[in-house]
Amino acid sequence: MLPPRLLALIVKELLAAFRDPKARIAFIIPPLMQVFLYAYAATLEVKHASIAVVNEDWGETSRQLVNRFERSSAFGPILWLKSDREIAPVIDSQRVVAVVRIGQDFSRRVAAREPATVQVILDGRRSNTAQILNGYIGTIVSQFAIDQGTGGTAPPEISTVVERSWYNPNRDYATTMVPSLVATLTMTTVLMIMVMSVARERELGTFEQLLVSPLQPHEILIGKAVPGLIVGFGLATAIMLIVTQFFRIPMLGSPLVLYAGLFVFLLAIIGVGLFISSLVSTQQQAMLGAMVYMMPAMMLSGFTSPVQNMPDWLQPVALANPLTHFLVIVRGVFLRDMPMALVAERIWPMLFIAAFTLTAAGWLFRRKIS
């Protein structure tokens, strides 16, 4: 049973954070809205991309190849160009991302079983989309070449590559990205609540009264951390329900394993938030401090790009980020039934981060008293 004075501090913190109706809306509605925004808008998939075709051949074979582009969901309506002179204007004006150029002797070379090339011109300003489209175009052309070869006198293929995608058979981008929002959106909300807690009291002039109250520094720390845990667990549960019930993405692993990782992750984020809040004097400074932390934390977490792709000197910094470890837990529990033994390998670094940040925040509280 919690001491009455500690329980009173916890209730006070919850009331201070959610007493204002605007604050309640700001802490609850935006994270839930962002689940849908990220799921439908923030995707790296390329669909209905605009491409142009310069077909100088107009033989039956080249028309069959272009027909494959028209039937693919990756490409939108094809823009037909009459000559090479029209390529530069459509690329410069960003009307298309890629231009496929088929030479005059394409059909003749294919019929004669000679190498036939297809030129692809990409808009490098949209590098990610261009790279993905180049892969799509290359796959279609390669498959077309195989089909043309097996239909004639070409020798049969000696070997073939059979693809199997584990954990995400349809390779749906939302299946891997949407569960990650349990980590990212919970972090942003809890961090904002924590950084505002001490700064708000300093602006109101009640922080000094709290320090001279019968509460000990560790009790102040616990009293300010528990509301963050409550909010974090509630928000993470709501997001998980949206992911599993609305988006129909099953959780293959144990919810208890995920909640164990969530508990330690929230402790680490609460420690970071209280540490930042202890250093600043105003709520404006607290918000700026939260933004300074959140942006690098998101970029270094592996949310958008793998940690392994980062420079060697930057990877240790990424491993000092609690979001990096919890993202592995969330994706592992949702997609591949990650066992507790592997989850524990990601929990202990977050425990170390939580112990360091909470101890530093507690030391700053004691320093204010002395």
C-alpha cells in the first residue's frame, strides 16, 4: 500500500496533467490520430507511380512489354512520349519519376535471340522512389526476357530462385510499420508529460514548496513517475487494440512479454523526461528539450532505417537509445513470437538507461533541497 502522501502526489500529478480539457485532447487525440496517419500516409511503398515510355520499336514484342507495365499496380497511367527530346522536360517538371526507353531494334533482337536492352531514366531527386521503381522495372523486364526465352528455342533455365518471406508473407509495409507505433507514439506522449511536470511547477512557484514538504526526494521521483506509467500503459494498450482489431495485424507473441518490455521502456523514457525537466526552468524550455531529444531518438532507433546501415561510430549511440531496443521487442512479439529469453537481451540495456536517468534526476532533486 502506498503512503497517503505519496498517493496524494500521484493524484495531484494526474490532475495537473489532465485537468485542462485542452491538455486532455492534446495528450490523447493526436497519438490515436497519428496511428492512422502513419498507417496510410507514411509508407515507403510505391504505388501508381507516374512513368513515361518512349517506344521507338512499336513491334509486337515491345507492345507486350509495355502491356506488363500497364497491368502493374506499381505504375499509374503511362505517359507516352514521341521522341527522346521530350524526356528531359517531363523529368525536369517532375511529371514522371522514370522514363522507359525501348530502342528501334528491340523486337528484332528478341526474335533473333540477341541481347536487347531497355533504357531506364530516373529522377534522382526522389532517390528512394526512383530506386524502388528501378527494382520494379528491372523485375518486369527480367521476367519478360525469361518468358520470351522459354517460349522459343532458348535453352531452359538451369536453376530458379524461389522466394519465401518469413513473418510477413505478403511483404506488406503496414504489417511491419504499424506495430512500431506502439513504441514511438507512446514515447512522444509520455516524454511530453514528464518534461512538463517539473517545469510547470517551477513556473507556478510550487516546486520549492514540494521540495520542503515531508516528501523525500525518492518519493517525489516515484510520485512523478507513476502517472507516466499509467498514461503509457493506457495509451500503448489503446494503440495495440487499434493495430490488432482495426488493422487486423495479429500479435503472434505473448502480451505479457510485450508488457514486460513496455514497463522497462517507460521507466527509461520517464527517467529521460524527468532528467530534462530537472534541467530547465520554463515549460517552453521543457518542450524544446523534449524536441531536441525526440528527433535524434526517432532517427537513431531503426524506425525508418536499420541501425546496421548507420556508420560504425553512430551505432553505439543508437544502442544507448531505449527506443532502439523496444522497437525490436514490439516487432518481434507482433511478427515472430519473440521468446522472453531474447526479449531479456533488449530489456537489460533499457534497465541500465532507466537506472542512470532516474538516478541523475533524483540527484538533481536532492541538489535542489540542499
